[in-house]
Amino acid sequence: MSLKMESDLLSLQAETFGYFLHESDDVTGLVLDKTTPGWPASIAATGLALAAYPVGVERGLMSRAAAAERTLKTLRFFWNSPQGPEADATGYHGFYYHFLDMRSGRRVWQCELSTVDTAFLLAGMLTAAVYFDGQIPEEKAIRELADALYQRADWPWFQNGGETLTHGWRPENGFIPYRWEGYDEALLLYILALGSPSYPLGPSSYTAWASTYEWKHCYGFDYLYAGPLFTHQLSHIWIDFRGIQDAAMRAWNSDYFENSRRATYVQRQYGIVNPLQYNGYGECCWGITASDGPGPDLLRINGVSRKFYDYLGRGVPFGPDDGTLAPWAVVASLPFAPEIVLPVMEHFLHGAKLTKSNPYGFKSTFNLTYPDPGGGTGGWTSPWHYGLNQGPIVLMIENYLSGLPWKWMRHCSYISTGLRQAGFQGGSL
């Protein structure tokens, strides 16, 4: 990697980190989900912020004292926020609602008590507990609160009498009927649940989840399939899966890191083949994931009827695909396949100039097939930034450059326990 490219990565990381500095609440510490006026906070974005603050300290983007102050404020909010079955609580059984009012911290939009979003929040808290290892009162309080908040999560309650975990719960009608099945970002969720010293899941729950995996052969690669690219990335923000294997990966002589590398190559090949002939796709222009988009709309473009979507779980190679690409999802694959990711980033930064005039690095998505609403020739670009997109950029750039987030989390005994309970062996274990 050239010195210029390293400089570009650090600049992008710093710009992106600005989201967490400026889009958090001064009282609750909650982080905005999306830069739309009046939008609520996201607990997943807040968890990513808690994991990103130590990176900000190490990169000179904020002081350790400022990071500790923000972190402690956030942890105190969650510890003191109302837990119960009431419809306007912040959480219940140690879990939290997906979206919360930025200032009051109460549930909004009748959203669900979310298992996976709580997992991202708790992972951020545990990152803080490992990083802030000093003996001053503030750092001791961070460790104590993070530990107590993690141990408060009642994982078996979310099994609702089954083996696998359900997606969520609402006070109006109880558990959501969907369970975590098939390979996805629930890898982190299960590891955290298995590692709990207070309310652990049994290994049979992980086995039941892994039994729903689906392996596919696409563009010359055998891999554990999930369509949206983010599902191959988010658990890897905290855990270095190189060289460690569970039973599913031992059977295929692979590991989850290698699997994400192959999924990244499948994305690139899909961009090259461009089966639906969208504008811009190519060797240096790809990245399809769950994201916002220019729709809903149905247009006839150059004689072809095109359906466009708004927020949707776009995926490769079986769709849905409407020509919308997400630069952040490419960056989040940087540790897996830098040889094919760096050229795409070079194109996005200097060819397509996707960070131009944007306050926090890349906007979330763009679509070169959808007509520019302003009448220009540049296609459509999302006007928004999302906290869920910003965190993986900051943290995966750091994992690529220094591996620090992975090194920190190797010292988290709960994750090590969860991995062993899931049957992982080898490597760092």
C-alpha cells in the first residue's frame, strides 16, 4: 500500500469518525441513526460509537479523557433508563429497543426490542471495558457498568421456548415470529449469548442456528451464503476469525474470515459481469448490501423497465439489485481482500469523488442508473449518512491498518468463552 493510499484511508477514517463526535446527544450519549431532521437514535449506531471512541483516541481524533467522559455518560444512561414491559420504556430483560428518542431515550415508532442491535450495543460496551483499563474512577466505572449491562441481558428469554433466538419482541403483541436462521450477522449475537456468565445460551442453540446454513457455489467460489455484503462483515468488526473454526467451518476446511474474503470476491465478479446491465458497475465499482436507495419508483430507462427501491436488503448474486451501490460496504471488506478493495476505494475517492462536499466521508449509497433528480448526468446520491454505515468504516480501516480492535477484544473473556462454547478451536484460542 502506498503512503498516499494510507493517507487517504486515515483521512476517510477521520472524516467518518466526525459523525460520532457531532451526531450524539449531550445528555444521553445516544447516537443518531440517520442525518434526517428529527430522526431518532439507533442502539446499533451507539454501540459502534462506543467501539470507535478508542480508535479516535489512538488516532489523535479525541482525547482519552473526552472519550471516557462520553462513554461513561452513555453507559450511565443505559443503566439508569427504564427497563420494563411498558410501551415507552427504553428496554426490557436487559435488551433495548432498536430506535430511541435522542433526548429522552424512550422507545419510538413502536419499534422492536432487538436482539441483534442490542448485541452491537453490548459489543461496543465490552470494547470500552477492555480499552479503558486505568485506575482512575471514571475508567473503573466504565468497566463496572459495561460488565453489569452485559450480564443483565437475559438471552434464554429471547428463545421463547425454542432453540434459536427470535429477532425481537414488542409490548403490543409479544415475540416477533421470525428467528435467526441462515448465516448472517447473528454470529456475534450467538457468541455474546453463549459467553454470558449470568444468562447463557447452551451450545445446542448455536448448533441449531448453524444447522440452517446454506452453502453455495458462485463465480467459482464455494462459500457460506448471505446476499448482502454487510452480513459478512459486522461480526468481524470485533472478532478476528482467522484460523479459528467451528464445526461448520471445519467441515469445509475454511473459516469465517476466508468466507468473507470469498464473499467479497463474489461481489467484485458480480460487478464485472453486471448481469442486469446497470450503469457504472465494473471491476472498480461494486458493493451491494442492505441500504437506502432512490425508490420506490418504476421507470423506463433506455427501453428497459427498472424498479427502484428505498431501504432494502440488496444482495449478490441473487438480488434484489436495482443499481444501488454502498461505498461503506466496500470499505468494511478491506481487511479481507485489500488487493481488490483498495482500487475501488481509489475510484470512489478520486474517480467518482464520492466524498466531495460531504461532512462525514462517503454518503451511504449512490445509483448511476437512476436519473439525477436535479437534472444532471451524475445519477442519484443518497442525501444521508447513517451511523450503522459510519462505524464499520472507522473500525475496519483500523483493523486493516493496525488490528487494534481485534487485539482489544482478544482480552474480552466473554467473547473467548462464547467462541469456545460455540465449538471454535485453533488459532488465537
